[in-house]
Amino acid sequence: MISPLIISEDFWSTELSADERRRFGGAIDRFHSMLISQGWDKLITEPFSVNEDAVRAFYAGMSFVPAKENAPATDIIVSWEDKMIPLNAKLITSVLGIEAKGKGFNVLVKKRTWPKGREFKTKAETTTLIFGEPISGELDTSLLALDKKLLHKFLIRNVVPRKENRGTILINDTVLMEKIISGDLVDLPRLMLAHMQFCSSHDTHALPYPNLIEKILKFFSYYPKDVPETKFSSILTNSTLHQ
């Protein structure tokens, strides 16, 4: 299970010292603006608890037709006990309470080679935008400015979550960062569908979006009663800025 990064509304109004404001203030404001532009600034604002067995059962009940390479994910049908849950972008948008901003970039890049197509900039163009110069080798988070480091942390915890290689900026991370920094819309619900399909198809991958699964099951009144729950409370704080 992958714990998402919670950003409380208080984080944005936390008073910084004069030195912190000088060092971090501009980066925090830019990061906040990037989230607002996507409608993600209130995505996960409070700790939550969920039954992990229910999350595993939800993933185990998924059925879908895999999308072709560099194509949007298809919808999912979840078999839950004797019921069927239609899992689609509209449902995800509704239960997460995110703003529907129309169609946006909706492809999960899975290959380890740089993608080709009209919707993708070259690696040189992309890395120049993110790092200020073209980089040909492995991309490390230590090279990022703070606003972009916070964005990457948000992406790998809340948008396309993973537990491994968090210090490395993978191709998919790079593509998403370029889209967001450039002001292009990203279709979060469709990316979530794609990532859920990927994770459910790979037994070794930790399961993402426990908060989303909890909300969906409660939306349909299917969430089990009187079961043990795990609390998720990983919150972004000012101490993160010093790391």
C-alpha cells in the first residue's frame, strides 16, 4: 500500500521566518500555483483510515481491456462481492471532489525509451524546461529546484504513486512535469485509471490510491463495517523544505 502525500490547507498559510521566506517562499508559491492550475490543490488535505484488505479486494476484482501503448486507459469494471462497480473518469472526478477542467494529457508512459509523437517534446527540450539545461543521462531529484522537487514529490505520491526509485525522475515523471510546468492540463482521473491497471497487473507493485478506494466503496455504501483500519497521515510540512 502506498501512502499518499497529504497537503493540509494550513500548509499554504504557514508563517515562514524571514530567512525561510527568502529561501523557500517563491518556490512554495510556484508549486501552489501549479497545483491550482490543475485543480489539485485540495486533492488530499486530511489524514484518513482505510481497511487494507478492502483495498486489496478492490484491486483483485478489477477487469479491463488493456490500452495500447501511449493510448488513454480504458474504463474498469470492479467485481465487489455480488455487485459490479463501473470505475471511470467521471466517478473518480466526483468522489475526489476535483474540478473537471476538460480534456488534458492522459497517457501513462511505461517504456524506458523516450516517447515519440506530437504530444511529446524531445528529451533535450523537456529537460531544459525542467532543469534549465539539456541533460542526457539519468535524472536525479537532487538536481531540481525546490518548486519542481515538491512537484515531483507530489506526482510520485499522489498522481502516479510508487515506492521504488523515488530519488530518480523517470520518463513518465519528466513528461508529466513538462506538461504541468508548461501550463498544459493533465487528465488526472484517466492517469489514475491507467496506473491502477498497471499496478493490478504487476503483483510486485505496491497498491496506490487507498484514499480513492475508500471513497468509492463508501460512495456506493459497500465499505465493510467493523473492520481494522490503517491510518495514513504522511503530511507535507516545512521540515520537508529543508531536506
